[in-house]
Amino acid sequence: MPKCWAFARTRFPTNEVPTDVDTESFKQTIPIQGKVQVGSEGLAPDDLLQVENRKGYLLVWGKATYLDGFDTTRFVKFCHRYPCARRTGDRASGYSIGTEHARYHRHGNDQD
């Protein structure tokens, strides 16, 4: 059965490696080149303060497991790094960091 690890968001010093997050099983058929949007809980107050102060990075990581066309289980792990210095918005309307600023983090990206 396909699984997707819940996405986790946090800030890290650049020498830390993202760890696994809880798995959340669900069945879904995704066509080739398809996309699935998955969310997570909000940031902890200390992490939100880092975003507000434009300090550090916001890491978004996860893992998707799936069955390929030959019934073999495969996985993709990813970790994207967003610089908090590039955030826009305010507390009332919400913050965002554009995907054009995202980079693959040096840890946490893998596939089989």
C-alpha cells in the first residue's frame, strides 16, 4: 500500500540532518507527472519567531513510498531548504517563502 510520510517543517543549523517523521498510510492513484498536496501542522512558536525575524532556514522534508508498474515498492525522500530571510507577508495575512528560493538540502534526498 502506498504511504507518504507526514511532512515536517522546522529550522536547523546547516550541520543537522532531518530525521524520519511518522508515517501516514493512504491509498491514492497518482497519474504520471501528477502532484499531490499534503499538509502538516503549523510551526511551533519558537520556529515561527525565527521566520518572523528572518533568521535561519525552514526545512520541508518527507518520504513517499509507492508501487511501480512491476509491483515493486519504491521510495523517494526529499528535503527542501527555504531561507527565512526571503519570507514575505506579515502575521495578519500570513507568511510565505517563494518556491524560487527553495534549494535541495545537502542531506535527506534519496530514492531507490
